[in-house]
Amino acid sequence: MKEEVTVGFIDNKIRNSFEKLKKMDKKLYKLLDRAFDDIKKDYTIGEKRPIKSIKKEFIKKWGLDETRNIWVYDLPSAWRLLYTIRKEEVIVLAIILDWMNHDAYMKIYKDR
């Protein structure tokens, strides 16, 4: 049986930012929406990165513990979508952490 995957947001601020894109940046909104659909089909579609490679300030910001991995889904124009995965019984929840351009993305890693 294939696992059911639900995509959610880490907090209301990220959810609201996504909803605002409908009017402010329709292209990015559609790219993210398509990415969410891809994640629902295969939550391992992104590249898995160990959380230990992420600066502690971002781990704290997102309220993650040290056992999580961060998944990175590449978007066009060097944008990145970051998410983590939580399994609960038979549901897989892909939690959207943030999306950012390449420069901002490179700033979250410890060795950068």
C-alpha cells in the first residue's frame, strides 16, 4: 500500500506567505504548488541533507530536533524549497519550512 502524503506548513507565517504569492508572484506560487504536488507523489523527490549541516539558528527557527533531515527541492531560477518529513502511523507529513533564492539558501549551511 502506498503511503498517503500530506503537505503542510511549519507555521502560519509560511502558510500566509504562500497564500500572498497568489497575488504578488503568481509564477512562484505555481512553481511551489507544483512542487507540493510532486512531494505528495514522492516525498523523497528532494535531495536529503543531514540536519547537522544546517546552522543552529535555522534549526531553532524551524523548531526541529537533531534527528530530522532537511530535504531540498530545486525550483527554477535557483530557488530552493526546504521541507522535512514526519511519519505518523500511516500518514506522511511533508512540512514546508521555507523557500528562498540561492544566495539565502547558501547562508543556512554551517560551512558557508
